Amino acid sequence: MPDNRHCPACGAPNQCSLADPARATQACWCYTVTIDPAVLQALPAELRDKACLCPRCAAVEEQLRASAAD
């Protein structure tokens, strides 16, 4: 079972605020982006819905940069 603070695809920290007790009351970065369902489907079934992907593996880094610039 993967650690919910690390990306199940690459093992890097996933930056999920919900998995961090110190930031659990804050909305996660993933709430502000659209993740292509094909990215999630590419994960092995046993890794889905266990931990958040990191922004790089979720292929949303560009969306996050645009959101930060607003």
C-alpha cells in the first residue's frame, strides 16, 4: 500500500495538503486543475484511489503555473 503523501506513479512527494496533518484543512492543489482521466487509468488498478499523483505525473504543471499567475 503506497504512502498517501507520495505519488503512486513516481514516488515523489505529491504535495497533497489533505495527506499532511499540518495542512489538512486547506484545499489540495488538485482541486484547481483538470486531470486527464487517461492519466489515472494508466495507473495499475491496485494503485488507483490510494494516493494523489504529484503535479508532474498528473500532467498539470502548466495549469498550476497559470493559476499562480492569476
